[in-house]
Amino acid sequence: MSTLKVVEIGGWAVSNSPGDILRTYALGSCIALILHHPKTKTMGLVHIALPDQLCHSGKKRGEGYYARSAVPLLLNGVLAAAELYSVEKSGIVAKLAGGAAVIKIGNPFHLGERLRIEIEKTLRCFGIPVVKQDTGGTVPRTVSLHVGSGAVLVSSPGTQEKSL
């Protein structure tokens, strides 16, 4: 029996229970960061909204809301669940989905692209490779992680679900 765990904007979840499905909906310019440790079948998902707190001054959000804090937050959760002591030579890999330009008229901010760049930069600091991504474009995405199989599925309105 599967257990669905929904990850909200700025939220995160980690699991190594084979029946769990981690899912986040309606990624527009936001990006879903997926961390996977294949050896222990541990997966983590965070729904990141902004590159850093400077983009959002005056408002207090959780650590999962910002790329600079969300990456280490999720990484520490995956390390703990996988019972690993260090990210070095751990075999943890990353996947990204989202970062669309859903505002189609004169959007000078390119938030999705800026967010992707910040996430990739932070992952490089930890030595974690991005092995696959489905980012950019103009359509929102929903991402589902099937922990038991390690499958990451991405769907968008009007398209067939695809594997990432």
C-alpha cells in the first residue's frame, strides 16, 4: 500500500520507506530539488521558491523556501535517513524540475533561471552532481517520487507523464 506525502511550497520530506510517494504540485517558477541515495533507497524532495532571503526581505519563511538554506536542509535529512556521516563519496545525486517562466509577458526577473543557477551553485559546494533535470519552458510541473523504485515522474498539463 502506498503512502502519499504532499510537499507544499517551502516544505520538504525525506523517506526510505518503499511504499512512500513524495509529491509536489504546480511548480511554476519554483523548483523541486530531489536528492537520491540509490544504495539505501533514500529520497528527499524540497519545493524551493526563491534563491535567497534577500529576494524576500521583510517576510519570514521556513528554510525550505530559499535555495541557499533548502539545499543543506534536505541534504542533512537525506544523510540522517540514510545513516551517512558525510556527503563526501556518498553517491548522493540530484535531479531538478520546474523553473518555468509562467509569466509570459515581459518578465525581466527570470526567477526560475536564477533559482536553478543558485541551486546548482549550492549543490556544487557540496560536491553533489545534478544527473538530470527538466527545467525552464513555460508550463507548470508536478513531480512524484516513488521511493521504492527510485522513479521520479514529471507531469505537465496537456502532456504525458515522463520519467526524470
